[in-house]
Amino acid sequence: MSAVRPPVDDEDVPRYWRELGLPGLVDVHVHFLPDRVQTKVWDYFAAAGTHYGSDWPIAYPLPVDERLALLGRLGVRAFPTLPYPHKPGMAAWLNEWSRAFAAGRPQVLSSATFYPEPEAAGYVATALDAGARVFKVHVQVGSFDPRDPLLDGVWARLEESGTPVVIHCGSGPLAGEHTGPEPVTGLLDRFPRLQLVIAHLGMPEYREFLDLAERYERVHLDTTMFATDFTERLMPFAPADLPRLSDLRGKVLLGSDFPSIPYPYAHQLQALHRLGLGEEWLRAVLWENGARLFGVEA
């Protein structure tokens, strides 16, 4: 049982991580996108009742500078931008935008993405040479199989470099033709040393993605929306699997999906706290694992 109280609200978040003895937070699942792309994303969530059968009010529909300032006040010391394309011909310019956005902002982890297209290996190599520290893949939005042969050279290069890839591959909140554990299992069979970060803990196929994190040395899980009231109502996690999550302490990373979340940032931390996995687990998830993965200094 933790002697530290969970944060009451966003203003209380710094008190929370300080009392845990941390220098701040590393959040591996934050989005900053070009304005017109961000607007389309928020428009999609505005119609969430049609897509998901549940309203999805955006908690932080703020201008870029205000979002950056808010993350600073929360104590988020490092975070990516995580762009993702939904069709061919988008990835390269998203990568250029993301590289420019990260320039001069040391708290931003330079991010990149890709799509199964003949040019993918070339622009991924360009992004890596330009300093990309994390990639994002969204299997459901992109509607592609990660095992597509057009990506063989990409995965080989990323396996070799050890660059983390945050991959949304679970079937939540919406299933897609290529979501679920089977495509990712097949990918890891071929590229077993990929540094994958399974977004949303793989919801709702939590158990199967826990299996992969246990089986493969470099597979991690992020906590994006995990255990929150919103997600538990739609895709609950089985309490019987909490011991497995505890044992994977060194492979679980804080993720939030800021800014497009339907509740305050503090609620994600409250949700993780109430799992009851202890302060050592919380310290690992909120700072230590992300800081180690991305070389973030205290």
C-alpha cells in the first residue's frame, strides 16, 4: 500500500511525482500533429458517438503553445509527437514536420512514422539519419498488415538500430482488418529483436499482448488510457492478470494520449495508482523505464 496519495487534479500532479521521489514524468504516448491533421483528428472524436457508441469529449483542445506549457507544468520531461498516416504519400512530410517541431525543444522526442509503400525504407533511413528517436505505427487507422513485404526493409533497419516503435495494434477502441495479436506475433517471429511499444497495453487483447511482452526481450507495453474509468467501462482488464503486469515492471511505460483524452491528465495517474502494484512499480512506469529507453537524464 502506497503512503503517497494519488493526484487530486492536474495541479496536484507535480506533488505526486515528487513524493514518489521522481524528477518528473516520461510520457511515451503524446501527439502533436500539423494543424490541419490535428483538426481532422478532433473532428473525428467529436463524432465518437457514431464511431464508438460513446462520447469522447477532448480534454485539451488547446493551441500548441498552451499544450506545451501544460505538459511543462505537469512535469512531463520527455514526450514524442507520434505522427501517423492513413494513406500513402503522407509519411515523409509528416516526418519532416515532426523533425522541425522537435528542433529547439529538448523535451520533444523527435518522432517519425511510415506506411507500406515503395518509398518507406528510404524515408525511414532519412528520418533515422536526421535523429528520429521513436516511430509510430497505427495499424487500425492505416488499415495495413504490419507484415506487408513493402515494410521488410523498414523493420530490418529498425531492428538493427533498436529504435522504439509505438504500435497501435490492439483491436480497441475499434477493430480493424489487421488489428489483434496475430499480425504482430507474425512480425516478431521474423524480427524478434524489434523494440516495440504496444500502445494501450494492447486493449482489449491485454492477455495476448502480455504474452508477447513476456516472450520477447524488447517488447514493451504503454499504459495509454489503460485502467481509466472510460476504458474499464468499455474494455475492462482482468484482475487475475495484475500479477503478470507487476512482474513486467521493467517493460511498462507511461502513456496518456494527451491531448485527445476524454478526462484530465491526472486521471491516468490515478488509474495506475489504484491498481495497487506499489511505489516501485509506479516509479518504474512513470519515469525509470521511459528515461532508460530514451536516454533521458534526471
